[in-house]
Amino acid sequence: MTTPTIELKPSSHPLSGAEREAILASPGFGRHFTDHMVTIKWTEGRGWHDAQLVPYAPLSIDPANMTLHYAIEIFEGLKAFRRPDGSVATFRPEANAERFQRSARRLAMPELPVETFVEACDALVRADMAWVPAHGGESSLYLRPFMIATEVGLGVRPANEYLFIVIASPAGAYFPGGVKPVSIWLSEDRVRAVPGGMGDAKTGGNYAASLLAQAEAAEKGCDQVAYLDAVEHKWVEELGGMNLYFVYGDKIVTPELTGSLLAGITRDSLLQLAQDLGYKSEEGRVSIDQWREDTKNGTLTEVFACGTAAVITPVGLVKSAGGDWKQSGGQPGEVTLRLRKALLDIQTGRSQDIHGWTHEL
Ligand code: PLP
Ligand code: COI
């Protein structure tokens, strides 16, 4: 398959430097978007074509567009970080590209070549370099590559036309409290994904499926929902947009990839990074009873959530039908904070990247 070259069309209405700086001073998460976007089309029989870097602008969509009716959508999330010398690097973009291909296969969508995915992200970051927040804080430029079907029609089948887009948004902390511990509602009845379903694909439908449980958690005063497996309603899987880690002294354990949870790139990086720091790390099964009991008997010392948007966020409180408990005294734990710093130091170029995870632009 030929890889289209990305053609540049300068932005017609970029924000002024002063407007941009005002946004970068307090970006929030996913509220502001940069001046450009990359678009690449796919048509049956022709493959990928018309790769363009164009001004960020609304799309015009036919009301009978297949995506609007059947949620034929996949997406990714990765970040570009400003380094101490002013240069910019993204974190493991090839891993996102590979997961994007796996998501595409699950939804019978065309697979974008890894190098085209990475080139599209690079082209957007280069064009909107001024939008990458300064080194030193916790802000970064969040990239959101995604793909939708663009065919018009109401028949349920794989489409014959798709559109891949990358947009970018300056991002501060995903949770307004930053590293402040979050509270979790343990959902024992509502599930996020089932065996054989789409839980390991990064597709909009999974997030739509999580909204009711998320709203119920908010009613209970919780920030996030922890989902259990859909068969036994017993094994902890993940949060709606983050993986989970359990800290047992000097060992960190994350739920194994059963097919119904997302293979997070942060999760994968931490399996390695923990070992680099002298901890043990493993994938395993953790039941809710174990979570409760091991917290009570003191062997489970910390719990944290991890993901691109959330980085590493401590869990401070768990609420469940069977009772509530504080995690790590409601404070960020030592191992959590050490891993968080080590990860951010690599991502922002403050420490040596021995695994070749950072992709310099
Ligand atoms: N789980 C879900 C459901 C997610 O949406 C995300 C976010 O991307 C993650 C886990 C963490 O994945 P990553 O570390 O690749 O961002
Ligand atoms: C990410 O971390 O990139 C995600 O896609 C999670 C989402 C909840 C923002």
C-alpha cells in the first residue's frame, strides 16, 4: 500500500499568540484545540489517499453517515512533551499506532500503516509546535487520532469510505485535583465490556457504555468507576478510561489482559519501569474481596490508576455495595509517587530513556 505524503495548507485563522498563551496558562483537559488537523481518506479499491494538514475546522456530515448511526469509530490518545532544551517528543507513538490497527481490525475498519499514523502525529505537532506547553509544569499537548466511517447509508456492514483525523489539545491534569487521590465506585452490576466484545478496542461505544455507571458514581460522590469482569462479577478489570495497579509493598500488580480491558501503554510502560526502579511487577487477577481484605490486613499498601490522560493518579477512597474503605490513608502512596515521577521524567526528557520510548520531532 502506498503511504500518502501529507500536504500542508496553512491555517487561515490561527489564534493570536496572546490568546494561545492565555489558554496554555490554564488548559484544562480537552477544552481547547490547536490551529490545524491532519486528515487522510480511505476509499475501497483505492486505499489511503489525500493526506492533508488543514486548518482545524468543523466537518460537514450527512445525517445518514454510517458512524452517526452505528458508532463506527476508533480513537487513540498520546501526548507531546516539551523537553528541557525546548525540543518536543511524543511518547511511544508506534505503540498507539499498533493499538489503533488492532482496534481497526476489531471494527472491520481499514488499518492505517504505523508509519503513516506516526507521520500524521508528527506533522500536526510540527505545525502547531507553539501549542506544546513549556517544560517544567505537568502540561503537554494531547493528540487525539481517530477514524470514522464516512459512507452514507443505513445498511449495517463495513463501510466503503473512512476518514482518519488527528486533532490536538493542550492538556493540564485530567483530574482537577492533579495528584490528589481520586475516589472510586466499585460497580458490581454494571459492566463495561464482555468476553468476545470490544473491551480491548479503543472505540467510542465503550465510553458510551460507561456513562450511566459514571453518572451513578458521581451521585455517590465518586470520581471514577472500577469495572469487574462480566461473567463472575468478581475480578477487577479497569476504570472507564484508565488501567489499575495494586501495590503490595515492593510489588505492583495489574489485572491481566483478558480481552475485555484495554492494553494501556502507560500500564505496559509501568510493568517495565517498576523493575527499573527495583520493584517487582506482574500481571495477575485481583478480586474485589481480595482488594477489600488485603487493604484491611495491610498487605495492599497503595492503589493507583494510570493512563495517558490521567498519568498516574492515586486512589484514596473506594466505595462499594459491601462497604467503603480508605486506600493508603487517603494519601498518595510512596511507590505511586515514585513511579509517577520516573514516568514523567522520561516523558519530559528529564531522565535518560533507556527503552527508546520517546520519539523526538
Ligand atoms: N483503559 C481505558 C478504557 C482507556 O480509555 C485508557 C486510555 O487510553 C487506558 C486504559 C489507558 O491507556 P493508555 O495508557 O494507553 O493511555
Ligand atoms: C487517554 O488517556 O488517552 C484516554 O483516551 C482516556 C480518556 C478518558 C480521556
